[in-house]
Amino acid sequence: MENALGTAPARTPASPAKKTAARVALVDLKESSRFLLNECFRQFGIETVLVSSSAAERLRQEKFEACVLPLAPGAEAVMEAARTSPSNSRVVLYGLGGSAQEAMRYSKYGINAMFQEPLERPAAMKLVRATHMLVLHEFRRYTRIPIMTEVTVVSHDGHRLCASSIEISSGGMSLKSAEDMPAGTNVDVSFSLLTLPRVGVRGVVTWRKSKSFGIHFDAADDRRHRVKEWIDAYLES
């Protein structure tokens, strides 16, 4: 008797489902900026979508992995719509134009990174390259979260300064400030992050560059666990 298995017709392997590309909303950008950012994101397989009207409504109802918008009148309504939308609450927010100080006006919305104007290709590409894994949800490879929020830094001799965060991890953070804070200085930092109420953590300044410095959190300070829990929740949502 002929083996039934030998006579069975061969099956065509099922085609794998095509993965939906990550999408970035470009809100009210001029044509030259749209063209440049489209080229930058496309190199990493990320699709850009022009959003020129009803931006807040689209961010409430339509899923995007990231959003680029000028820090201009109307920006706050779009950020509010994104952060309160169930599908976009963790969207990567890029601001366009303005200084870090101006971006602090929107710190409660957790701007992740800033494109400076005039928009230039080398700087834009560098920023997209540094953040694209977060846009693509490749979280296991991304241990530092780029996010801009106001940070108060107080040294143990009482010197106080205000800075803006650049990146944060469970072990420390990098900050931008025009004021000096020498390496080796013991400090207390306090800040809030979207859903994380204001938290204070002890640390030490481990490096200093022009207008920026890094802080390593004190491993003996249990308050840093709140930061780690927030980062884990941010990456898992």
C-alpha cells in the first residue's frame, strides 16, 4: 500500500504577516522640514505621516509611535491629546525649535528630544539615530530614556541650580545646565516624570562637559527604586 503521507500534496508555506511600520506624525511642519525628517526616519524603516489639520483629534484617535511638532501656539493641545490618549500616552515626543528653557514650559508632557532650528541634516540624523530604537519599541536594547524635565540639583554645601534632563536610567541621569557642578560633588536631585510624582534621590556628579553633566544615583538610596519602577512601566506600556 502506498504511504498516504507520500501522496499528500505539498502545502505552500504561509506568508508571514507583514509587520506594520512604526509611524511618526509630523504636525504642521514646513515642507523643507518634512522632507528632511522623512529622509532621516526612513533610513530606519520608520514611516512619517503629515498631520496638518485636526492634529489633536488625530492624536487622540489614531496610533502613532512618535510625534514631531513645533513648540508654537497650539503645541500644548496636541501634547495633551497625545498623553491622555490610551494608544499614544507613551508616544515619543520630539519638539522642534526653541531652547531647552522654552521646552521646560511643556515639561509636564515629557518631551523626549528636541530638533533645533534651523533644521540641519547632520544634527537631525544624529538625533533620529540616537532615539530610533525607542520609536521602534526595541526596548530591551534601550536602557536610557531620553526625556526633558526640570530638575533641581542641590549640593551638600547648599549650592542650588536648576537643570533640564537629557536622559535618565535606573542608575542615574544626564543633565543640561549653564551653571557649573564639578565632578565628584555629592548632590540631591528632585524631579517629576509624567506619571511619577516629584521624587528626590541622592547622587554624585560623575562627569562634566560644556553645559552638561552626569549624576550617578546612590545605590543605598531606596528612592531610586521609584525611578526604576517608572522606567520599567514606561518601556512595558
